[in-house]
Amino acid sequence: MTGSKLSILDFRDDSIRTLHVAWFAFFLTFIMWFSHAPLKPFIMEAFDLTNAQWKALLILNVALTIPSRIIVGMMVDKYGPRSVFSFLLMIAACLCWGFASAQTYEQLALFRFLCGFIGAGFVIGIRLVGEWFPAKTVGLAEGVYGGWGNFGSAAAAWSLPAIAAYVYGGEDGWRYAIATIGCVAFVYGIIFYQLARNTPKGSTYFKPKKSGGLEVSNKRDFYLYIAMNIPMYVALAVLSWKLSTPAVGLLTPSYVNVIWALLATLFIYQTYQIYQVNKDHLNTGLPEYDSYKFKQVAILDWAYFVTFGSELAVVSMLPAFFMDIFDLSPIVAGILGGAFAVMNLVARPGGGYLSDKFGRKRSLTILITGLTLGYLILSKIDSAWMVPLAVASVMLCSFFVQAGEGAVFAMVPLVKRRMTGQIAGMVGAYGNVGGVTFLTVYSFVDTSTFFMVIAAAAATCLVLVQFIEEPKGHMHEVLADGTVQLIDAS
């Protein structure tokens, strides 16, 4: 186990090797998840798509990730990250092959929707890295994992158009480019299982006492937990409505009504499952040593809503934005569009490092303030700007966005160890709620208004962050024999 300092290139350290194995798995998931965005002109030409149909694909791409991150978070806590990540990589490869083989817009939309499952990979590594690093370095380690993994969207923007055009060529070049990434992921899924381990040797992998939902400490937190589930269902309901509009036409109004009824049923069922998990202690509350404040999770949810949610939306539209505003080729626009995600290499680890060194609350406050101002700057970009200035503004904004993401997940592993996967799943799902929300807004407004809406949401979140509490002391977990184990949280 790493001590108070993290030497990222010390491959003699088992924890460092685990970190590199984890971030590369996440990196591959992000390439697959965003493989469509830089290939927009090829795909639109192949299927003769309208702009409304393309924007529907962008929204579909982040929709399934909302419930998937919740479910995968539960699986990670129960079965461990080693098996779950290997499984996800191989399933993701199959979904890539399906998307690459689509022959109609309906098939394309279906597989883009299913590809949202790939985005759930992120929460797996959060639990894995949290097991291998102590509180003093977990922020930086999680930042490296998230930042270097998120760089996959930039790698996709930079490489896939060139691979499609120059390596394979022809009208099906984009199909072969996406399928190739799927092949790499499938093979790495097998390699990951061979190399990864859930915990350091001799450490205990704590699991939730019950499955089906998060354990909360008291009745007040139970009601807050239920309330925080509602926006996820609303986001999916709005998405289904959006897909029924005349411009898209993927769903009929009757299908939308069926989906809404299904979502309502699922919400009731989930609420029942959460009650079953918590009913034994709702009236009395958990013992103080085993309790935690759910408001910590709720605030982190909204912080990730504006950080990762805005990144999801922006990386999906930025290549096309540069292409339209500055009349650039797809390859050049893809390279410049990748500028937003390239900052992940340093910004997200930087946000984690700042949290480790200067505190979680203070770091989140500074970084969300910066991204609010950054999006206000982006709202002013137009064709009169010089391209280098526009790119520099994008990179400045993206630094605060991704450092904010790093600061959020520097705190997630310090809330409650045995439920880190589920907490990461819920926080991560809120990132996708943000993505769906902002992409839905984008489908109705111009880009300037789009960026201003994100800035307004970030300013609101900044107020909420002031109510978060700095982790301190120890988390308590109980071994099978009843022994209480202390895990440093500060």
C-alpha cells in the first residue's frame, strides 16, 4: 500500500501497477463510448441524417449510463471490480461491433443507446483504486485514474477520423475504425482479469450488508435518498419525449406513455428495495460509529452533474462546433475538439492532488467557481475569434471542469468504504443526468445560450458545495467476526 506520497512511475509498487491497469481499462471504455462523435460527417453521410437525428444520437449515448452506473456500482460492491470490469470490457466490445454493423438509423440509435452501458465502467475503477490507496493519496490516485481514462474521448477525436479515412478508407472506413477498438477492448478484458486484484494482499474487501440500494443512517437520509433518485427518472422521461418529437421520430407518443409508465413502476420498485435494505434501522438509526451523512453524497451528486455532465455534453458537440463556426475539416475539428478532453491528463489528477493537500470542500469551491467563469467565456466565442484564442479558452474552461471532477471523486471513497461502488455509481449517474440535461438544452438553443445555461447551473451548485463537510477521523467497517476496523478518512 502506498504511503503519504504517490510515485506514479514506480512499477515495483503493486498499487501503482494496479492504478495503471485500471486507468487503461477506463481509457478504452471512453474511446468506445465516444467513438461516434468525431466520426459525425462519415456517419451522417452514410445514413443521410438530419441534425436533429444526430443530436438524438448524442443524447441516447448518455442515457443508459444513468441506470447502468447504479446497477454496476451494486455489482462492484458485491462481486468485486476485477470480475465486473473484465465482463464490462468484453460486453462493450460486442456493443461496438453492433454499432459498426448497423444498416438503418433505428439500428444505429439502438446500439448507441446500448453503448451507454459502456460509460458505467468508470465507477468500477473508483472502488478498485479506493481499495489500493490511503486517504492521503487517494485523491491524486483517483484523479490519475479518472483523468487518464477520460482522455479516451480526446484519443478518439484525434485518431478515429484519421483511421477511418486513411487506414481503412472508403465509405465503410468508420465502421472498421470502431470495430477495431472493440477488438482491443475484448482482448484487454481478458488481460485485466489476469492482472487486477480487488485488494492488496491481506486486506479485507468489505461488502454491503444487503443488496438493492444504499444503506442510509436514519429516516431523514432515507427521504433525501428517495428524493435524489427522482431527477434520474425525470432525465430518462425527458429523453424518451425528446425521441418522439417530429424532428427525430424514433418513438411514437404511445410508446412514450409506455416508457413513462415503466419508469414510474421502476421508481416504485426501487423505493421498495431501498426500504427493504433500511427498514430494520429507520426508526432507531444506525450506531454512530457505523453512520454517515447522506447529504455528502447528495452534494457530490450535484457537483458531478455540473462537472462531468457538462463535459459529456461539450465533448459530444465540440468537434461539430469548431467545424461549423470556423469552417474546418472533420479531422482538424476533431483535433481541436479534443482540446477540451486533453486537459484530463493533468487537470483531473490536479484536482485530486489539491483535495488531498488543501481540503475537499475548499478545492471544490475554487474549481466550480473557475468552471462557472470558464463557461461564461465560452459563451462569447463566435466566428470573429481567432482559432488559437478559442482553443485556449476551451482548455482553460476544461481545466476547471476536469479538476472539479477530480475533486469530487477524491471525496467519494471517503464517505463509506463498503458502499463506495454504489456511491460512485450514484454520483457518476448524476454526471449522466447532467449530460442528458445539457444535451437536451443544446437541442433547443444556440451554442452561446447552451454555455450560459451550464454556467448558471454551476453557480447554483457552488452554493450547495458550501454545505458539504470535510471528511475527518475514520470510517468504521465491521469484520465477519464482529471486530470493528478503522479506515483513515483524513
